Amino acid sequence: MGEPRMRLLICTSCSGSRDRAAERQAVAEAVARAGLQGRVELAEHACFSACAQPVALGLQGPGLASYVFEGIDPVTDAADIAATCKAYLESPSGWIEDARPCGRLRLCLRSRMPAYHST
């Protein structure tokens, strides 16, 4: 079956002056340093409805819980983003019970939903 894979989505419509290329590069480099290359697909999404606290990002994967975080700076929070991806991939069904390894992101959680498993 292999190791779980996930998608990390960064909001593209959050307000403010942003260098999206620098954001993607910082996150991609942090994910690689965490040894997660090939397991984390970095993508963009237009809106997570977290406009009051930009920048938002989401985590999702097949058979895994889904998360939305807000108030993120993808460049300065890149290491915590990668640590959260690692915790997510190492947790049963993506359900992170101990968020301390996630650093500042544990304080930025907007919502999480359990994995959907069809019967």
C-alpha cells in the first residue's frame, strides 16, 4: 500500500502583499528538509473562507482528516508547516492528537474534519 501521501494547499486569494513564488519555495524546501519529498503535493487554492486571518492553508489526503489553518506566513512558518505535514502523515487517519510538534501552527487551527471512510 505504501506510505500515506497528502496535499498541502496554500490560499491564493488571501489579502496583503505576498510573494507567492517565495512562499512556495520556502515551503517546498522545508518539506524536503523534513524528508517528505514525494509524499507532499504542494498546490494552491483560491479561498478557504478564512479571509479575516490570512494566509490560510489546508491539509488533505486520501483516507486522512482534513485541516484548515489561518494566520499563517508561509515563509516564516515554513518549518512548522513541514513539521505539521510530518505529524499529519504519521498520525492514524491524519488525526493529530499531540500538536506540540506543529510549533506555531497548533495555535492557528481553524477547523479539522475526520477522514471519510466508505463502507
